[in-house]
Amino acid sequence: MRLLPREEKFYVYFVNQGEIIVRAATTLLEGVQRGDSHLPSMAAHIQTLEQMGDDLIHEVLTRLHQTFITPIDPEDIHMLASHMDDVLDCIEETAHRLVAYRMTPIPSTVLEFSEIVESCCKSLAKAFEAMSNDQPMLEHCIEVNRLEHVADELLRSAIADLFANEKDPIVLIKKKEIFELLEKTTDFCEDVADVLQGVAVKNS
């Protein structure tokens, strides 16, 4: 029996949402790689993607309220929608902070975090693809957990380095906020992965 039957649309929504967060994460990474002058267009693109994600989540919740029998627990559908929304919101907030704070050059730590965020989002997208095709998805969820741990370690070392070496308190605050937002994004990715692991266990 399929984990998510093809006659249901929920799996389509989540696969599409997975694609959107990958696009947003990749856009963020490319903006960081290209530098300060590219950040405004990067943030504008991510804002458009966030609006697309909001529309998709609205469709999920509307259909959830209209569907008597769902392919997975309604609570899990609601949590997945909510956590995916959190991921996209956090990516968007990071993009806008980068534009507002005008940090030049962009710290290499921001690039490291952005690479981790993109990897997390790609793993989630793979997990949703696997779930929709009734294939194992735990390996992708475990990878998100691993990446979140890497982000935790990076944040600890980055904050320690900031307080040891950054002399400008304003710059310190700006960098710290952006580092924490990026790490928080991986936390939200892990929230999605945790729900997916629960879904896998329930349907095994």
C-alpha cells in the first residue's frame, strides 16, 4: 500500500513545497556567493518564492479541512505545512537582514551556513519525493539531523570567534543575528525531518 496514494493531492503539495524551499535556499547561497551588489535582487526573488510557499500552504490547509480521510494523520499534515512555512520564512528573513545590514565583505561563515541550509533543503525535498513514491525516506531525514548538528557546532565556534575578535559592537550584533537566523533555519528543517520520521514509523 502506498504511503501517499496518488489520488490524494497532499503529496503533490509537499513535493512542490520542497522544490520551493530548495529554490529559496539556492537563491540565498548564490546571492551570498556573488556579493553585496546582488543581495537586493536575491532578497526580492526569495520574497516571491515565500509568497508562492504561503499560497501552497494555504491550499494544503484548505484541502485538509475539506478532506475526511487523509493519506497520513491530519496532525502530521498540519505540522509539516507549518514547519515548511517556518523554513521559508527564516530564509526570507535572513535575506532581508543581509540587505539591511550591508555587510561588506560578506563573512565566510555566512557562506558556510548558507551551504548547510541548501543541503538541508535538498535533503528534505528528496525525502518528500521518496515519500510520494512510497520509497524509503529515513536516510534523507537522518542527513538533515546530521547537518543541523554541523550548523550547531558552526554557530558555537562562530559566536566564540566573534566575541574574541570583533571589536565593533554594531558589526558583532549584525553578524551574530545573521548567524543565528541561518542556524535557526536548520532547526526548522530538522523539525520537518522529525515529523517525516514519525510518519515513516507510523506507516511502516
